[in-house]
Amino acid sequence: MIDNSIFENKRAAYLTLGCKLNFAETSALGKQLAAVGVRKARKGEVADICVVNTCSVTELADKKCRQSVRKLIKDHPGAFVIVTGCYAQLKPEDIAAIEGVDLVLGSEQKLDVIAYLDELKKKDKGVIYTTQTKDIKTFVPSCSEDDRTRYFLKVQDGCDYYCSYCTIPFARGRSRNGTIESLVDQAKEVAAKGGKEIVLTGVNIGDFGKTTGETFFDLVKRLDEVEGIERFRISSIEPNLLTDEIIEFVSASKRFAPHFHIPLQSGSDDVLKLMRRKYDTALFRHKIETIKRVMPHAFIGVDVIVGTRGETDGYFEDARRFTDSLDLSQLHVFTYSERPNTQALKIDHEVDPKTKHNRCRALLDISDRKLRAFYEAQQGKTAKVLFEHTQHDGMMYGFTENYVKVGMPYDEALVNNITDVRLGEFNESDSTLKVEKL
């Protein structure tokens, strides 16, 4: 039994790297520490405890994690340092070897952090607590609360897909989820606190229901009835799991935003087979066309990876043409990174760094053109904007239902309120639309 008095008057600093799911889980970690008396360190304060929630989606992400851990240790000398997340699960020895790290927690342990703390005394070397992938089974509810207006609600964890390039199933275990009833209760709690928007997060959220015998569509329908929440957004969802039924429901729903984030990964059917994805380009095109048929104004963001093993010049050109032909709003372009123990390492034909860079640039150019066209199509329209708390240089920002970023001079009365605005011209950086008229 840990003596909770050791936590009194302690301050904690939190650093989250990677996906929205990590942000939700860091918030859950913070709640655990707050429950025993640890408060969040204010800006400029030296923390007694540092918690880093890591990502390992690419080699660059691993490098950033190591750099961030070292910087946090330098900024908070003497702090008890806890590192968790996907990188900690996959390569705990790498993290434990960093001077100043005290505790490394794997995916099964990270959301029960109090159980692994002792006197908060610095260690000579990081102590590791992890389990094998097959033993990662627990679903722990998480919902982020920070300075933003949006909340991120974890509805699902883990993945059963094992795509050839991906280590996430090894880092997070099998697909599992909370019950619809428990998630609806969490959404109601957000509403009671004054939250207006919730983003549904997970590793493979369309796979929701594996552990409870429910479906993602069942969850969507129940959440649409939660009073007080103005908007729900569906985060990244696999195209084969985004059913036409869900699309049709969102188009007529009370609270689900016309905003989709769908991983394509490659517009080449040959590369999709090498990746072991569960759809082809024909199915993907059908999903985009279905969305645009019932919601012409919908924002559609798409993930793509360039430079994977096996991506020949011809395959990439197929992918580029296909991607350019779709009615998308934005591309999120990732450069392929070799991941240990993945099946992709067995594929012949490696793409050199220069070619990867050129392919990335080609798709980013498509993205820039499509995003600008989407924003231009919204100019002059009236839209509902949820303005956020933060301000920069006297300006406040928010997003429309269909995810157009909007800026206007700061007005505290508009914070966390849905406001009807007329969308005007681009700002100086061409990244945001100005408010033409309230």
C-alpha cells in the first residue's frame, strides 16, 4: 500500500506525443495523480514528477521521443520521470537507458500509474514494467480535458489488423472497447462541465464492439441523443468500416459533424495489397462519392504514406493520379519509415530518401490545392463556429462544423459558444478564413 502523503504538494509536468488518443490517456493519468494530491505544474515551475506519453509510429517519432524526454529531464532537474506510451511498450530498454528516467510503463500498466509509484525516489536506472502484447487486454476510459474547447473521448483501443508496415498492434494489443452505456455517461459528464464538442478517438474506432457485442453505429446513434453536446466528430476510421449506413446517418444527425478522416495510405491497388489493407481503391472511391452525394459540404481528410517498400515509380504514379481524382479536402502525408518486426521488411524494392521526399512533395502540392479550393468554396457562406479559449496576437480561432478554421478579433463572450458567422477572405498566411460578419 502506497502512502498517499508522499504526493502532497507535489507538482507534475505532462508531455504528450503523437495521436489524439494519447492526449485522452494523458488526461486520465493526470486525473489519477490529481486524485492523490498532485497538481499540474504551472508554466515556469519546476515539477516534482514528469510524465511523458510517447509515440512510435515512425523512426522520426522515436527520435523525437528520446529528445523530448532528455529536454524534460533538463528542464525539471531532480524530478521523478515516468515514460509510457507506444515507444515505451515497444522499446522499454531504450527509454530506461536514458539518464534521469525512473519508471517505464507499458500499455497495460500506464493507466494504473499510482500502483507503480513508491517513495518517488530517483533511480540509478529506469525500472521497467511491461507485459507481452498478448497480455494487453484492459480498456481504461479516458477523456482529455485541457485548454481546448474540444474533448477527446477514447471509445476503443488496440487493433487486430496487422498491416504490414505498422507496429501499433504490438504496442497496444488486441481491439477492445468500453460499453456504449459507459461512454454515453462520459459524454454526459462532458456536457455537465460545459463542453460543447467531443472527438471520438481510438486506434481503430470502426472496430468498436469486439469486447461488448455492440457496434460503432450503435454507439453513434446513442451519442447523437446526448443533450448539451453540440457536436461529435468521428476521428480516423477505416474505409471498410465506415458503412454507408453511418454516412447516411451523419448526414441527417443532430450532432455529428460533416467531417471525416479516412486513411487511404495508397491510391495503388498493388501497394494496398503489399500493405495488407482490407479494401481497394474502388471501395475507397465509393466511400468518398457517397459522402459527397449526401453531404457536398463535408470536409474529408485522408492519410497517405509514400515510399513504402515495393512502391515502384509506376505504382506511385497510379497512387498520385487516383488521389488527385478524388473530391478530398486535405491530405495528411507520411513518409514510410522502417519499423522493426513488421512484415514490410520482407518486401523487395526499397525507395531511396530523395525519391521519398519528391513523392511527399507531389502529394502535399495536391493537398494544398485541394484545401484552398475547399476553403474558397466556403467563402460567403454562413456557418456555425465554436470559438476556442486560446488567443494569439489578439485573435481567437475556432472551427465550423465542416472543419474550416476561422479567425476574428478576440471576444471573451464568444469563447466556447456556437456562433453564426459569415465566412470571409483568407488571412495573411492563407491558413484561416476571416469572419466577414457576425
